[in-house]
Amino acid sequence: MAPSVVDAPSPPVGLYVHFPFCVSICPYCDFVVLAGSDTLGPRNRIASYVDAVLTELDLRADVVDERFGRPGRTAGRRAPLASLYLGGGTPSLLAPDDLAGIVERVRRRFGLADGAEVTVEANPGPDERGDVFLQRDAGISRISFGAQSFNAAELGQLGRRHSPGDVADAVDAARAAGIGSINIDLLYDVPGQSLASWTDSLERAIALGPDHVSLYALVLDDPDAEGLTGPSGDHLPTSAGARRWRERARVAQDDDRAAAMYHFAVHRLTEAGFHGYELSNWARPGHESRHNLAYWERRPVEAVGPGAHAFDGLDRRWTAARLDGYIAALRPADHAVPPSLPPGGVEPRLDPTAAAAEALILGLRLEAGVPLLAFLEPPFDETLAWADAAGLVEQTTDGRVRFTTNGRLLSNEVFARLI
Ligand code: SF4
């Protein structure tokens, strides 16, 4: 019998809004992003996009209202959102009025709890990070800076437009504006990166005093080969140049060096007062990303924008990545036609065993792990016993099971056995 995972539709606890525009496209990037004249200049499509997003917010909110009632703080109302996350792309490019308009629409249609976490992703360059004081006034409480490296050569290699000094300026400006929670993203296993340059980047990030640090190994997938870039797929086709860049970069990656980088980071961030609450994420106490925790805890999150994925507690759906179809549905050229939800798809519903496997895989990502008793039966007991014998998991005194540091490094091997 499969362990019980209660799958039932419930109101979203968070909302993701995707902003698919960047000044230029980094060759490793798999996010749904457009650049060039779509982003800058007289023919940019940002204004049309913001209109479309506001309409999608209304249409999605109508559906949620219909299923779970309207948001509010009184009995019988659904709870307002605990988090809003504006990701991209580079949502810090949004004009302050547009940013404020999106936050306000979310507050009006979905509700935002007192003290809700409202994050915007930002690139650190002076022409990309936006006015942090106006972002604060729009309701932003958390900024996630895509620093990636503090080494100028690595930033150039990655196609990034900012300098290492820009990150310090961006963090200083955010602090001066009173932004209460600041994250810095770094990449490791970057072509040409040495252990010395990685430790230097990490030290420089820590020296800026962030509240949260995310460390991601550079992943060089091929969404075309994975069949994700068709007309209703959740990815855009990869350019030939980006594909060639990835082929060259792949041969310069090194698993052993990446493991050494991760081990160093675990040691150094712990020493600096962070705790690794998830495989790739470290926070000072109280600064864990509430929005991302909802994904790992398998809680329902609504999502808006091309390529965005939502979960309602039972089913997962996505919106197609292509901007033309997205805008055509939400802003029909024929004004006699009402706006409709954009194209996309729904994943097949998981059976109870698959849902439990998903809960186990997501839960093991967390430092808190999962309750051991809930998974001590087939088909999971065998894998957990194997991982225990291999020193990849450990039991806590309160009856939970979680990864050891070696287990974190080999998590994909454990997950592969659970799928
Ligand atoms: S800045 Fe970020 S979202 Fe934009 S292309 Fe680069 S990696 Fe992708």
C-alpha cells in the first residue's frame, strides 16, 4: 500500500508572476525569455504584456473565487496569499507604475496576508535593477539578485551584463531602501571556474551581508531534445548559438570539482551563520523563502505568465511559452471577442504512489526531511534502506529522515530510484 499523501484541491498559498523579458539572453538560460527589440526600443512588447498579465490575473482569480470563495480575513473567506513572486526574465525592468499595478491587482483579487513575502528578481547592473525605492513603495519586501559570480571573466563567459562591483552597489541600494530580505544567486561548475575563484565569489557574496544565498550548479539541458519547445510547450526553442555554447561548456564541466565547490560552500555558509534549509538554498534564521518552501512542501501555488506552472493541490498545469499566443488570448484583436485564458496544458494526474514519491523527493530536498514512518513501506522502504547503508541519509531524533552532506551531493541518484 502506498503511503498516504492527501491530494485535494485547495486555495493557493502563493502566486508566481512571470516576466519574460531581458536586455540580452545568456547562452545557458532555459527560462522563457525574449530580448532585443521585444524588450527595448519603440516596438517593445512590455506594455502589451503587462496588460495581458493583469487580464490573466483577473481570469485566474475568477476561477479561484468560483472554486474556493473570495479572499478575506473573515470566516468563510479563503485565506489571502502568503507570498507573491515576480520572476523572469528580469522583472526589475518593469516600470515602477507597472510593478505597483501588478502587486495591487494581486492584492485586490487574491489578497495578500499581512507581512506577505513579495519578491522581485533583479539583475544587478545599474540599467537593469530598477529603482529600489520605488520597488519598495510598490510593496516589494524581498529582492533576489542574479549575481552568479564575482569574477569578471566568468560573468563574461556566462553572457552577463553586470560587473562584480554592480552587485555590491545593488545590495547597498536595497539596504538603503529598507528592503528587509536580500538574496544573492551564485552559479558553480561554470566553464573556466576554479575552486579558488569559486571560494572568492562565495566570500565576496557573504561579505555583502545577504539574508539568503542560493547556489546552483550550472545545468546545460537541451529543451528542444526533451520535446518541451513545441507550440504548446513550456519552453522556447534554443538558438543555434546557445546550443553551440552549451556543447563547448559541457566538456569543461567537472563533477569532482563541482562536489568540492559544494562541500566548501556547506562548510563556509554554516560558519557564516546560514543554514542550508534546502539542497541549493541557505538562509539566516527567518529569511527562508516562503514562496519556494511552498513548492517543496507541495502546497498549491497559482501562476501567471508564459511558461508558468501552477499546482492546485491535485493537478498541475502550465501555460504555453509563446508570447504571441499568450497575448492573442488575453488581448484579442477583435474587441467583440472576450479575453480568454491562454493556451497551455495539464499534466496527467498522479496516482497515490506517484504522488507519495513526489512528496518524498520534494521533502528530502529540505533540511527538515520527511517523517520516516510515512515512507517505511514499499516501494520506498528499499530505497531509503539503501541510502541509509550508503551514508546518504540520516535519521533525526524526532523521527525524520534527511540527507547527509554526501546525500545532498548524490541526491539525483536517490531521486532516480524513487521515480
Ligand atoms: S538574465 Fe537571467 S533570465 Fe535573463 S537571459 Fe540571463 S539567465 Fe536568463
